Amino acid sequence: MTHIAVLGSTNMDLVTYVAKAPQRGETVTGREFRTVPGGKGANQAIAAARAGATVSMIGAVGNDAFGVRLRDTLEHSGADTDFLRTVEGPSGTAHIVVDDEGGNSIVVIPGANGTVDHLAAGDEGVIASADALLLQLEIPLAAVVAGAEAARRHGVRTVLTPSPAQPLPPDLLEATDLLVANEYEAVTLTGRTDPRAAAAALMELIPEVVVTLGATGCLYLARGTEPLVVPAPQVRAVDSTGAGDTFVGTLAVALAEEKPVREALTWAAAAAALSVQREGASASMPYRPEIEAQYHA
């Protein structure tokens, strides 16, 4: 079975649903509040596990009730948490406002994630045993770089989600095989406003690049090949939180299973389309039979 390692964040998502998100200085009344396990690392781990991979989650939770629930959620989704350490203090939280069009705005408080600033004992061995390592930027950059370099030493494919968007150091760029960015992240990283131009600029730094385009689909560029545009299934979005992580986790599994690139991207887009039709991040992520059904629909 495909083995995916994830080095990244675990957060409890504190989600408020509103008709329209408040402007600065404005107060609005929401219709619902939920606590949903999330964090980009945990989300990608859950997405990959539900897509059929064996998954190892590397990171940290706090010694609070949120930490217990985060660990339980990962385990119930099929992810291994032997390398998810528990530290003193609160777990990470993400404060999310979701509007009636499915859009969201998010504030992340790192909590325990801030302690993941290096590889702990055993982490490199887990990475070495994987088919792919998934990385994001919600833990200290030093750990992200260390993880990518460990993967490179052992010939493991690295997949980086540059979120929250920030300048990427040369050693991280050098150790990244595939970068998956949304339009905002691609523009922020390159200063190019056109997604195709942004993807081309990123490909000068990283061998393979995917820029996700929301309901439009995604754009794939790789050195020595023609650009590939893959449309997304047309669905009514209820909540887009976690859709990008669903896409990345599912894509990593498909590529590790050696699916052709177009098929892998279409499969990942099918999973993301299912996720946006449901509320929550990890709670919305589909299982493999659902993805297969959507893919063949």
C-alpha cells in the first residue's frame, strides 16, 4: 500500500457560519458555530488516508482537550499518530468565518505547532520509509526545510503547499519536487497576476507546479512538457474550507500509485469537489469509493 508521510500542523477549527462575513468594525449575527479538527497537516493526512494510503502524521498537539480530539480524529481516519507528540500548553486553533457562498477567512493561532521547529527522534526514519512527504507552512520553517532535505536524502518525493504564503528559502526550493499553490499563493510568491505566468515563474524554481483555480479546475506545468489544464466538476459549494488540502492529499496518493498526471489531477479534483459540498474541513473529506464514483460520474 502507498505510504504518505505528513509533516505539518494540527489545529482545532473554530468555525462560524454567517450569511456575509463582517467588514472591519462591523458586527454580524452568525447562524451556527462548530469545532472541527483541522490544520493543513492533519487535513492532508486525513485526505490521504481516506483516499486509500497508509499515512504517518508528524507534528504536535497540546495537552488539552483539543489535542485529545485531534489525535482521535486522525486515528479514526486511519492515520498513524506515533510521531504526533504531545507538548505542554494549548493545541493550535484556526478561527474561521464561512459565508453563504462557501468562501472563508481564517486566523490561525499556532499553539503546539510552534514547537515543531526540528525533526525529532525517529522522524527521518518515517520520512525515509514513505513514497511521498507532504509539507505546508503552518509550522516553523526550519522544520519544513529539515523535512524536505531528509526526503531528498532518501529519494522521497516532496509535495509542498506554500500556505500561509511567504518567501521560500533556496534550500527549501531545492528540495521540493512538486509545489501545489492556489491562485493567491502563486501570485504572492511570484508577483505575477496571471495564473499561467505565475505557474511558469514557479516552474523555473521547482520541477513540477500545480496552481489550483477554484471552481475552474487546475493548471499543471512540468519542465519539458506542455501545460495541462484540468477542469473541476461543477458543483454548488457550501464550504470551501479544506478543499485545497483534500486536493493535495488525494493527488499525492494518486501520483504515488503512479496514475498518469491527468488522471491524478482529475481524481484529486473530484475529491475536492465532493469536499466543498459539505461543511467543515476534515469532516468534509471523502473516502476512496466516493472519489471513484465522482471520478467516473
